[in-house]
Amino acid sequence: MLSKIVLPAVLVVFLGGCVSQGTYNQEVQQADILTAQNKTYQALTAQLQSEIKADEVRIKQLQGQLTVTLIDEILFASGSAEMHAKGRNTLEKIVGTLQGVTDKRIVVRGYTDNEPIGPALRARYPSNWELSTARSSDVVRFLQAKGIDPKRLEAAGYGEYQPVAPNTTPAGRKENRRIEIVLTDMKF
């Protein structure tokens, strides 16, 4: 009688821990993806160490994406859409890593604060939206010129419409003036 109860209980416990081969393969694939993403994160962190310490760059991993945020004037002077030398040097540090991540799309997102465009630039950039798009496009052109496959590149501008901080203080506006380089799945 006892064996009739114990044997089924042991089978339930033993078989309950089993997974299908498909589920196992998916879990292994997901672990491999996360391991690769973590290596990319570590490489970018090492390459941009001085900029991270100066709070000019932040790197985060979230929901399968890796985002490098370049804050304020590290890439562009105020009101400009042409990268300055420091910006090119900063991006140059990570080009090799970005080239090596061939299974990811590179989305460059431009953002601004809500300060109006000055009169001297208004003819070229009627609003912050055009300025943010021009900046992200300039970064994409730079990455392409450095050998990154343009099929993997995308530029987007959000202007002042997706702030990460209130635009009511200089510190908040500084946080909102940024470029994000997002490594994401190749799916469109």
C-alpha cells in the first residue's frame, strides 16, 4: 500500500522538474544573449570610464536593450548639430565594440531641452525637433563612416518631448540634452 502512494509521489516530483528540449534550448539561448550583452556592457563601461566618472555618459541594460546615454555637451556645442572633436573622440572609443555586435540594430536617439532655438539657428532648425534629429543623424553618419553597416543604423529625434528631468532648472535641462545609442534586436 505504501509503495502505491510513494512511487507516484516520487514520479511527480521527479517529472515535475523536467522541461522539454525546446524550453531548455530557449533558456540556453536567452542565457547566451544575456552573457553577450553583459560582455558588451563591460566593454563599453571600460572604454568610456573617464566619461562615466565625469557624469557625461551613462550606460544601462534594461529589457534586452543596452543604452549608452551621452549627456549635454559631450558631443555637440549648444545649438549645434555638428559634432565637435571631443564628441568624435568619445564615439571613436566605442566604434570597435559597436562593430562587433553584429546581431543588434543601433538606434541613435536625439533629445533636447525645451529652450527655444536661437534666432541665428532658427532658419536651419525651426524647432528642437529638427535639431535633435540633425544631431542623431550626425552621429549615425559618423558611425557609418567608421565602418558600421548602415543597414543596422537608425536615427530618431524626439526634441523636447521625452524629458527625463524637469526643464525648470539648469540641471534638469542639462539631463534632457542628450543622445542615446541603443543596441536592440534586429527586428523592425
